[in-house]
Amino acid sequence: MRSFLEWAARHGGPLLAGCIFVGVAVPPLAALLRETLTITVAGLMTLVMLRIDLGQVLGYLRRPLLVAALIAWILLACPLIVFALTRLVGLDGPLGAALVIMATGCAATSSPAFARLVGLDASISLVVAVISTLLVPFTAPPLALGLLGIDLAISIGGLMARLTLIVLLPLILALIIRRVVAPARLADWSGMVDGTVVVLLVMYGIGVMDGMLAKLLAEPAWVAGGLALAFLGNFGLNALTALVTWPAGPRVALATGLLSGNRNMALYLAVLPAATEPRILLFFALCQFPLFLSPFLLRPVYDRLRPAC
């Protein structure tokens, strides 16, 4: 088992790139794993927090202006910019609405894991991902209502209950493990922990593709256009954020760019009502493709840029 997990850690990029295609090609497996999404994300957060340098996390919290600026950019500035661009190019209807709503989302809870996979700063990713997740109930609904007139029907109480499971409980569990397990033992387990993170991400990637094959067969042209827009939105926000935050240093800018592109669409899929426009929900599922392919596609870019960090 140890050899397998360490192998998974070394081949995380290709495994993540392949899992979403497995989810599309094997609908029964996707349907089965979709039922485990919440516990999978909770386990993922626990393991990610085990691998985070808490000293670096506290160090970033001692720079409140930097953290506040990054949060404001991701939760407020990005949606406004995307909204302006969709109006400028005349992208309206479900795709335009879905792209703007995507930009209102918090950073994916898996952002620290993806940052580690491509060799970026997982500590700042964790700080921004957690804080943006806690704040998104208070920022996304007003932005969506104000910009689009769409009632997202996000329940703050229900969302905070999910966050208790997905964020706070894993944090407590990780702290308990750190207290009872010697640091040397945790260091020895690092390869297995990283491999388990990859396995959980693979399970999530397969599960979130539940129903995608049927949608692809029914509307192939629309799905192709939505997929192209999902990549444009993800990589566009990544590049724009990295450029804007570059004065804070390449280490911060590259990590912030990655998590700005990788938004938590699973949370929206969980809380939006069944009456929501189906193509908006389909777009959120399509956003998983750039999310899971980003370590495989962007690792060479970060390898070239990392010497500047």
C-alpha cells in the first residue's frame, strides 16, 4: 500500500487528468462516487492540513493587508471584471450567467493540494481558500442578484453547516493528529499522505462527472462551447490574478493565480435549487475539466517560472 500511494503521489498530474474522463466514460462508477463527495472533500482537507507548514500559515495571517487584498480581489473584483467582459463581448444567456457566477465562487477547497502538486505555495492557498469559503455566503448572493437578477437560493445556515464539516472538522482532526503523532513520523508518512490526497482527488473527479455522458450525447455542440469557455475562464482568471498580484512576489502571485482560476463549483452544485437553469449547472460540471487538468497542463509553466520565486 505504501508503494502504491507513493507512486500515486509521483504521478498525481496524469492521474487527475485521467480521472474526469473515467467519470464520463463509466457512468455507474461516477454515480457511485458522487454519493461520497462530501466525505471525500472532508478527508482531502484533513490530509492537506497535515502537510501544511503551520508556521507559514500563521506568518501569512500576520500580513492581514495582503490576505484581505487577495480575498477582495478573488471574491469582489474578479466577478465584476468577468461581468464587464461578458457584457462587452455580448455573452448573455445561460453561459454568460454561469461564467459570472463561477467568478463569484470561493477558491476550491482542494487548492492547497493542487498547489503542492505543481510545486507552488500551499500555505497561502490554504489561508485564502478557507477564508474565501467562509465569506462566500455573504458575497456571492448579493453579487449574483445585483449583476444578473438570479436568485441563487444559497442558504447561509446550510452552507455554514457544510463548511463546519468540510473545513473546521478536518482542521480539528489534523491538529489532533499533529499532537499525538511525532513530527518525525509525519515526515516519514509524507509520501503516503500525498498519495492519499491524489486518490481522494481522483474519487472526487470521477464522482462530479455523474450524468455528464448523457448531457454530452444530448447536446454535443453546446457542451463543446461550454468546455472551451470553462478553460478560458479558469486560465484567464489565473493569468490575470498572477499579473495583478506579481508585486507581492512570484511565490504569492503564482499560487494566488492558480486558486483564483480553480473555483469551488462543487459547493454551488450542492446548494443551488433543482429549478436552476440546467445549462448553468452543466457549465459548473464542465469547470471540473480545467480544474483537474491544470496540474498536468500547467506544471511545465510553473517549472519554468519557479526559479523566479
